[in-house]
Amino acid sequence: MIHKRKFSKALEGDPGRAPPLALRYAMWATAALTRTEHQHLAEDLYVTARKETEQLEVKVFSVPSVNCVETYETQSTLAVMAPSLAQCWFLIASFEASRAYFTRAWMSVGRCARAAQMMQLHRLDSPYDEFNILEQASWIDREEARRVFWAAYCADKWASTLSGHPLIIRDEDVSFLKSDHL
């Protein structure tokens, strides 16, 4: 879901193009759970990750709706921030589920799914959509966005199955590439 080389390269490059702080904290919180010597840091990293992700969410949602984007600058801002927002919420939901914060995990999965839908990642491969925010993006960015969507989709299925609540992402709304090899 996160392209390792692209992420590392972004950290080493221009600070203005670095991955959002929210994504870094979400990754650190999740990683801290896997190592005994870092587990004492996990909860503090998680709290900071949630705070930073909520702030990132405000930035993403303060950009005009994807359906009325008019400038390339606004479009590129959405293309960079929104996948990161969905990645953050997915990692936070994973952290919450592993700590048995199930209600919070369910809510975070919902935020992840909505961020993916806001970017129209569920229609990324639709041949009928004229507007695609990642149209000018590199193959790596498009594939990362595709994986973010499928992570959100699987998390939504998981959360709905466990909670008994309805799905956010309906199968009939999803467009995907059809392979001749299937």
C-alpha cells in the first residue's frame, strides 16, 4: 500500500515533498507494536498519529471537491494528500484493531474508505470516467493509489463483518481492470 522506494526517496529529498507527518507517525505507531523494545512508545505515537491525521484531513477536505477541481495546482495537491490520508487512516485502524479498540477501528476504517472514495479510487480503472485526479500521475503513483483503495476495500469488508454494520464501499460501485488471463 505504501511504495517503499518512493517513500524513502521522498524523505531524503525536498522537505516540501516529504510524506505528511501524519503518515510517518501512523507508520511508527504501527511498527512500534511489532518490537518489544518499542512497544512502550506505541500509544504516544498513536495519539500523535491520530492528531496529525485529523489535521491532514482538514487540509484535504478544505480543497475544493474533486468534481469541481479547476486548477492543476489544486489537482496535484489532492493527488498527493488524499492517498496519504487514506493510508494514515488504514494504519491507524490497524493499530486500533490490534489493541482491541474495535469501535475506534471501525470508525477509522470508515474514514479510510471515505478518503479513498473522495479521490474516486474506486473508479481509478473505469474506462467511462472523464475525470481522474491521477490521470497525469506516474505508474507508481497510480498503482500505489490502486493498492490504497484495495486496502480500504478489504478493511471495510473486515470491519463490517465484525461489527454487523453496513458496508461503505459497495461492490457495484467499484471499477477495475479486467484481465484476459482470468
